[in-house]
Amino acid sequence: MLSEKEKLNRLMMLGIELNQVHDLDILMEQILTEARVFVNADAGSIYIRDGNFLDFTYTQNDTLQKRLGKGEKLIYSTFRMPIDEKSIAGYVAATGRPLNIANAYEIDAAQPYRFSKNFDETSDYTTRSILTIALKATNNKILGILQIINAREEETKQVTSFTDNDEKTMTHFASIASVALERAQMTRAILLRMIRMAEMRDPNETGAHVNRVGGFAVEIYEKWAHLHNLPQKEIDRNRDILRMAAMLHDVGKVAISDLILKKPGKFNDDEYESMKLHTILGAQLFVDRQSDFDDAAAQVALDHHERWDGTGYPGYVDISTGIPDPGFELPNGKARGKKGEEIHIFGRIVALADVFDALSSKRVYKDAWEEHDVLTEIRKNSGLQFDPELVDIFFSSLDIIRAIQHRYQSN
Ligand code: C2E
Ligand code: SIN
Ligand code: SIN
Ligand code: FE
Ligand code: FE
């Protein structure tokens, strides 16, 4: 068992780490791990609220984990349950009150909630003690629940009940988890508002276009990441980050004049130069680089018009001034473009996704192209404008790409 001093130390360390970790998944896993160490619990889960349901989102189980081989991970079919008083988790979410149950199989029949044996039956596990605590936002709205299962005696490892003291400790962990969740959800809401604002500014960047580019990008990324043997955990985490970042690729256009943005015809050179600034203007919005998401969004905004052959824009410039980096000036005063793998993988992916969608769509300055012509253009530019490996992946995913086009059609 941890001594009181050790506990205090760990709590302080956790507080510090939580302030540094901005990735919600990592944070939640860490909270679960630490919470279980404190009360010596065999298993635990965090459920996140989605409307009137709870989604089983994060879970850990030492006993089940031990039965697996090295490197294997627990697979749970992600399930959801309604927020009502019939289940333990639902009851806690519906009432906001904690439940400390000594034996899941001996719940007083007078209570409205029942333990669902499904989980135990499908996983050959025996749940006994369950401590469940609501995760509440500052306005008291329910964000989810924290549930830990099967407290164990220190010496014998026998399953026992959770004490009142355990309940107090868990309340502390629940409040840390709540703060992190609320912060993540606020960030998400702000991003969605930014995307909507960018859509309103540019008639081309409609919800449909932005969703298609996000969808194509994630599809291409997953195939690419598997080919490069990236760990599944990293792929899962990057998927959401890239989708959002790709949706914001042109957010810098909010700072471009309407006269240019909505010009019904072809640009002259000056107009085109002004428009090119949307890359660094977009990147400037994320300079704080507070999280993996900020990094990705900055990289995508900055790099999505670079070309594989090095002739794209903006190239090697100082993001705050647009001035070429020392040593990267070309004779014409412009910066040398990034080329090949100097371009961030997310930038290379979004470049392809964006152009495919731009060519396939009607714009104020051009008509939509036939699919056959679009595909010919993409193939022709493999190794010139686009990363050839990504072009191959794109063509091998055409069915899915078409399905995404179909799902998000322009009005
Ligand atoms: P966008 O319309 O979303 O286009 C994104 C990219 O798709 C373009 O980047 C370009 O690489 C490709 N693309 C679009 N249409 C064509 C085309 O007809 N042929 C070819 N080969 N490629 C095409 P780019 O050129 O850097 O333009 C960036 C943004 O600037 C465009 O985003 C659009 O909003 C605006 N833009 C570019 N040219 C014009 C123009 O002549 N008139 C107007 N009004 N806007 C333009
Ligand atoms: C519940 O909280 O009701 C679900 C617990 C479980 O089935 O494991
Ligand atoms: C739209 O999506 O409705 C406009 C065309 C486009 O940007 O793809
Ligand atoms: Fe752009
Ligand atoms: Fe675009």
C-alpha cells in the first residue's frame, strides 16, 4: 500500500503532469491508472456522455490484461447505455449521486438499478465491488462517469469493498477528469465555430467541401500509417486531430479581402499573391502550439499548397512576417518551397485531398470537372505536385473516396 506521504507526492505529480498533457486520451488513461493505484482496484472505466447516452470510452482491467499475450490489448466492443435509473452507470449519471456497491450480485431489490451481467459473461470476469462517481462540469452538467471495480486487499489480493475513504479519493480524481473533459469539449466547440466562420467567409469553403477534405485526408492517412507500421494507438489519436486540422486548412482565408475571395473570374498576379497569404495567416492562429492539435492545424494551414517538386508556396518563411528564412531566398525574392518529405505528411495529404475536391467542384472562377479528367490530372501530377506514394494510396481507395463524396454532397 502507498504511504500517505507517497500518496501526497503522487497526487502532486499527477497535477503537474495533467497540466502538461493536452491530449484527452492520454489524460484519461492516466487518470484511470492513477485512480486504480490509489484504491488498489482491479479494473476501471470512464464513460463519456453523448446526449442521453453514456459511451464506454476508456477501460482498464488488470485481470483480463494478464490473460492476454504481451503487446495484445483489451478489445471491447464499444457500447453505449441510456442515461436512466436502470443501470448503475445510468443511475449515477441521471442523479449525479455516487454509488458504492459492495457486491454487484446482491443489489437490494428495492433499488431501481440492476447490474448488467453481460460484461462478466462475455469476458469471463467476476465483478464484485463497484464504485461509481459522476463527472460534472462547473455548471453541474454531467460529462460522464468514473467507475472502478473490485477493490483488492493489500496482502491477500482478495476482492473487498471500497471504503468511505476510497470514495473521497475517487471524488478527487473525478474532479480532475471533469476539468480535463470540460476543457477538451470547449476547445472542440471553439474549433467548430472557427470552421463555420471560415465557411461563411468563402463561398467555396462550404460545410460540404470542408467535410469532404477532412474525410479524404483521414482515409489516406490511415492507409499511409499502416504501410509505415505506425502503432494503432498513434493512428487512432491522429485520426481525429487530422480530420479537424484538415477541415481548417483554409481558415486563414478569414483574413483575405472579399474583393479577392469572391472574385468571379481569374486572379491577376497581385491578387494571387494576396491569396497565397492565407497559408501563413492560418498558421498564425495556432502559433501557441499548446497541443498536438495546434501543431497539426498549423502544419496543415502552412503546408497545404507546397508541392512535392519544391515549387509550391509559401516555402521557408518566418510565419509571423512572411519574410524568407535566411539562406532560403530565391533570386526573385521569394522563399524556396519545401520539397518532398520536407513537407509535413499532413500537409502532403491535405494538398492532394484539397485539389481533388477543388477540381471536382464548381468554384466562382471555374466549373466542376468530370471525374475522369480529375483523376487524369491527379495521376499526371504524381511526383510533381503530389507525393507519389499518396497518389497510389488515393487510387487504391477510390471506392471509399467516392463514398465520402456521396455522403457530403454540395447543395
Ligand atoms: P481552391 O479553389 O480550394 O483551390 C485549391 C487548389 O486546387 C488550388 O490552389 C489549385 O492547386 C487547385 N486548383 C483549383 N482549380 C484548379 C484548376 O482549374 N486547375 C488546376 N490545375 N488546379 C486547380 P491555388 O491555385 O493555390 O489556389 C488557392 C485558392 O485561391 C483557391 O482555393 C481559390 O480559393 C483561390 N483562387 C485561385 N485561383 C483563383 C482565381 O483565378 N480566381 C479566384 N476567384 N480564386 C482563385
Ligand atoms: C453499470 O454500471 O451498470 C454497468 C457495469 C457493468 O455492466 O460492468
Ligand atoms: C459546395 O461544397 O457546396 C461548394 C463546392 C465546393 O466547395 O466543393
Ligand atoms: Fe488553401
Ligand atoms: Fe480548400
